[in-house]
Amino acid sequence: MSRAEQAALVAYLNTFKLSRPVTAFKDLSDGKALMEVMASIDSTHFKNVSNRTPAPTASGSAENWVLRMNTLKRLYRLLLSFPLPPPHAANLSLSNLPEPPFPTIAKAPSTSEGLKGLAQICRICLAVGVWAPGNEQVIAKIQGLRESHMAELMKSIEEVMATLPQEEGADDEIYSPFGTSPIKQSTDFSCRPPPSGIRQERDKLLQDNDELRARCEKMLEQVEGLTSNLDEVKGERDDALEQLAAARADPSAQGTGLRTSQTAATAELDRLRTDLGKAEDSLAHTESALEKQTNLVSELTKTVEELKEQAAEAVKLRDQVDEYKHAAERLKKSENVIEKYKKKLEESAGLRKDLRNLEEENAQLVNTNASLEADLKKAGSSKGLVDSYKSQIGALEKKSTEQATQISELNHQLEVTRAELDDISREYERDQSQLEAQQERLKEIELGTPGLKRQGSRISVMGSKTTLDDELGVVDEDGDGKVDTKTELDSLRLKIRSLQRELADLRSGSGAGDTGKLATLETLLADANKSKDKYQSDYLQEHRSLLRLQATMERIRAGHGGDHSQTASALRERLNEVLEERDALLKEKEASEVAREVVDKELAIAKTDLGLVDKDQKAILTSLRETVKEDTVKLENEIGVLKEQVQALREKDHQHLEDIKRLLLEKVDLQSAGIENKERELEKEKEFGDLRASLASKGLPQEIQQQLLSLLSQNSDLSSQVKSLDDKLQKAKMFIKQQDKMFREDHANMESGNFAEASKSYQLQISTLKEDLLKARQNTAALENRYQLEQKLMLSAWHDLGQRTIRDHLNSAGLRRVQKPVASSWLGRQRRMQDEATFAR
């Protein structure tokens, strides 16, 4: 941070009514003055700040750095949360500023880090005051300061604004909030280093200068002390010499103590001479060091002044270059716009002719559209007959569809009755076979058959006390025998015996076998026993049921039990029921056959009727339908074509209206651009006049002024030439594109015979255009190089002028500088005389 900025901030803060005026920049480290200023700017947002500031204690707020740090933190939070107006960001919390070191500011505000943090807080306070709602008073106070202070304050506001996020489409110029000239953000930094680097170097050099001055002051104090000591020693030496001379003049008065005093005086004189030589040596060393330091200080001051002048001149030149660039860009745009409008005005005459032709075509098309609408109305009158014919055709189609559905239903019923008839015939045949079988059985029963031997008499005698072996024995005694069951039982018995034998062998092996194998065999034996029991139970049930059936058959055949007449009567009743069912089925069959014959007859009649119904009307309706369809198709096609023509004409009309509107708008823009160009020319003349006045005030000779003005005029002329060449280049590019487009269109449309000649001609045109394009590029490159060379020459001329002025100032300052002190001591005079003698030799 520079001292000028510190002074500007202190002056800005002292414009407010403070309880204690600020004398130095480091006095702001307690935060009281900043709090008072912000409370006076916006008392609602900063209302609690002034109330919560701690009261000064006995030790003072300067000693309690913790309270100062908390005060600064609270103030910084309120500054970040302060709402900004709409052109800027929402608040300062969106900026990329680093957090200031509050402990360093509170403890040691005079250090570089503390000064930097305190300067950041002061800049934020300044920006908030300028952007606050009631900023008119603040701006008036800033405008009441000196111009140098205003410039430093503007730089501070710029640094705060640079940390905020920029909105898209923002202008390149940032206007100052208190009515000064706009601050232009230059994009060309090739001419000089950034101003922040120069400022840092200047601050560093100023700090070094202060340190060197302090060291010089200390060395001057040392020299003064040494000179005072030397004067004392000289006085003592003079006294001693006087005493010695008095002693020599009056030898009788001294007596015997003369020798002793003489020896003491000589010893003291030698000591004083040695001290004097040492003092003179140290004085010479200090004088040489002082000369070096003074030379270094003078060089540093020279560099500081040179850098200041260079920075000021660089800023001015940068502003001028930016202004010239903006003016050149605007002139280029205006020239392009003027050329475009010239072309458009030339084309507007042709467009007017086309518009008149299109209006005539539009009138003709309107007439044709009206005639077509009349034809459509005529066609609409015949539409009623077509609708009546359509309704009759629909009614006939409905009747035919209903008759078709009835025929399909009757066919379905016929198929169903046929299927039922087949089922009834099958049932009839089956019932007839059953009836014959029952009649045969009935005959057998009536005739009677000899009784069968009861094989199961033993079972009936034994009753329920039977075992499996007994029943198996009875089966064995049976004359017929069941071979399958017997063989199955034999196999099961053999399997059981083999398993029992293996089990006995395994048990008799006295534990020699495997216990796991024994367990598996036991499980197998248990499963075999279960299956044996199951098979035995199933076999017994089947065998018992078989015996019961055989016994009942024997009873029926033998006629025992006295129920022969009952069974016969039951069979006769069943036979009668079956016969009745057969008769009913036969009757149903006959009725269904009769119904089928009737349905067949009706179907044949319906088919003949349908074939003969309204053959003439159908032919007429089909012919009418075809003619109506053809007419409607033709009319629809004509209507579609007419609609397309009407739509095309509407689009053309709309396009012409848009062209006319666009031309009018471009005319207005051209007029405004002409006015702006006049204003820019006036501003340019004013700037040239200001430049002449500034050069005259600096005391530059007329030749240099004329050279600078001629260079500026040449610069503007060259920029205009570059613009014109760019325009020509753009026109050449457009012409090449148009030729390429025409070449492609002709290539697509032309025949195969003329292709070679046309391609050659187009290639020649392309080659010539490429040569023109290369020449234009070379010319533009040469002009740009010349422009850069002239710009470098201008900068070098400005640099030389600045160097000359700086040298003149330094020479004038060197003449006024205090000359080197000449040594006035005896030893110094002797040494100087000896040096002069040696130099003379």
C-alpha cells in the first residue's frame, strides 16, 4: 500500500464528524473511527456497532489488542453482509478477497502485513459508503478532496470492484460512482507491466529509502559525537601545549618537577595523538560510508522519480491507446454499416419493383381465388343429391349386412342340429346294444343256471379269525388259482428269508463285521417288513372283495335267497325306461330333420331373393358413387393447389413487409450512426486540442510536438487504411463464396460436354481471387507491422523525453545538493597535501 493511498484514506475519513480526528493511518487499527463513519453512512445496518464498542478502560484500548481484534471482526462481518445496489453483486461476501489478518492488525498495525489488512478494511468501507443508498453526501465529500486523493480513492474502489464477479455482457468501461471520468479497463498490457507491480516496487523503494535515511541520521549523529570528541581532544592538546610552552619559558619556576611533568605531557601527547589518528580513521571510514549511502539514496530517488514518471506516462498512454482503439472500432463499424445501407438502398429500388409485380400477381390470384370459390359453391349445391344417394346406399348396405348375418346364424344353427342329431344316433345305438345285452341276461336269469362251487365257504365259516397263511392256503386250494399273486408272495417270502438269514449271520459274527453295514441292513429289513405288511393288507382287501363278488354271482345264478322276482322286475322297469327314452330320442330326431329341411328351403329362397333384389338400383348407385368420388378428388386437388398458391403469396407479402420494416430500421440506425460519428469527430478534435495544450504545458519543443501530432494522425490514417483493407478482404471472401456457390450450382445444372471448359474458367477465377486474397493479406500484414513499428517509435520517443526531463530534474537537484564536507583537522590537511603532491608527480 502506498503512502498516497494512506493519506487519501485518512483525508476521506477526516471529512466525517469524528470524536477524535485521525492523524496517522495506523490510528485506524482500533476500528473506532471506521465504526463511526459507517454508522453515519447507514445507521440501520450498523446500528449495534457503535453501541457495542467497549468503553476505554484504565489501561486504554491501545493495550487490549483482543478487544480491537473483535471490533474489527464484527465490523468486517457487517461490511460483507451489507446489501449492494442491483448493478453490482448481492453483497461483498461474493468477492474473492482474502480475510485480513485481524491479530496482526490489532497487535502491530505498523508492519507491512498489518498495513495491508487495515488498507483492505478501509477500501471495503470506502466502497460500501460509495455504493450505499444515500451516497450523495459521501460522493460530495470525496469530490471536495484534492485530485490526487480522488485518484487514489478511485484506484481503491477499482480494486474492490475487480474482486466482485463480473456479469455477462458487461461493458468494458467502469464508471466512477462520483461523477469523474470513466475508468477504462484496457486489454492491451504489452506496453508496460501491470500498475500493481509498479506500485509494489515503488512502495519497496520508499521503505528502503526510509531505512537508509534512518541509517544516515544515525551515522551523522555518530559523526557529530566523534567531531565533538575530537574538538575536546584538540582543546586538551592546545592546553597541554600552552602549559608546555609556559614551562619552557619559565624554567626556574618549575624547578625539579619539570622533567616529570614533561615526561607525563609527552606520554599524554602520544596517547592523544594515537586517539586522534584512530578518530580520524574512523571519521574517514564514516565519511566514505556516508558518501556511499548518499550516492545510493540519490540513485534510489532517481529511480523512484523515473518510475513515477514512467507509470504516469504509461497510464496516460494506455488511456490514449484505448481511446484510439475504441474510436477505430467505432469508425470501422460505422463504415461497414454505411456500406451495408448503401447496398440496401440500391437494392430497395429493385425490391420496390418486385413488390409492385407481386402486388399485381396477388390481385390476379385473388381474382382466381374468387372464381374458384364460386365454383366450389356451385359444387356445394350438388352435394345434397350426393348425400341422398349416399344415405340410400348406406340403407341398402345395412339390409344386405343384416341378411348376411341372418344366413350365418341359420347356418350355425343347422350345424348345431346336425351335431346333436349325430350324438342322438350314437346314444341310440349304444342304448340298443345295452338293451340287447340286458335282454340276454334276463333270458339267462329266467332260464336259470347250475350253482357254482363256493370256494370261499371256509372264509365264511372261519369268520373274522383268519390269518395271512390261512388265506394264502385257501388261495392255493382254489382250482383256478392266481398265478401272479402266488408268484409275488413266493418272491416276497424268499426275500424275507434271505434277509433274515443275512441278519443272523451278521449277528453271529460276534461284532467282527462293520457296525455301519449292520445298521444299513437293519434299516433295509425294517423297510422290507413295512412293504411286506402293506402288500399283505392290500392283498387281503382285494382278495376279500373278490370273494364277496363271487359269492353274490353264485347267489344270483343259483336263485337262492328268494330275491329272484325282485331283480327281474327291476330289470324289466329299467328296460321299459330305456325303451321310452329311445322312442323320445327318435321323435326328436325326426322333428330336427324336419326343421332342418325347412331351414334349408328358407335359405335357398333367401339366396335367390338376395340375388334378384334391386340389381338396377345397385348398378346406378355404384356408377353415381364412382363419379362423385372422381369429382370430389378433382375438387380437393384444385383446392389444395389454390391453398398452396395463396399461402405462398401470403408468405411473399409478409417477407416484403419485413424487408421494408428492416430497411426503415436500418435507415434510422444510419442516421443515428452519422450523428454519433460527428460527435466522435468533435471529441477527437477536443482530444487533439487537449493533447497540444498538455504538450505545450510540459515545455516540449515545437518540433517534438509536431512529430507527436503527425504520428497520431498517421496512426489514425493507418488504422482507417487497415479497416478499409479488412473490408476489402471481407468483400473478397464474400465474392469467393458467391463464386463458389455459383460454380456448384452451374456444375449441378450444366451438361457433361461443357463441364471441362466451365471448370477451367472457374479454376482461373479461383486462382485470380486467391492471388488477390494473398496480396490483400500481405498488404494488411505490412500495414500492421508498420503500425507496430510506429507505435514502438512513439513509445521510445516518449521514453526519451521522460529520461531527458528526469535527468534535468536530477541535475538541478544535484546542484542544490549539500557539498561534501572538507576535512579541517591537521592530519586531514597533511594527508590532502600529500595526495595533491603525489598527484602532481
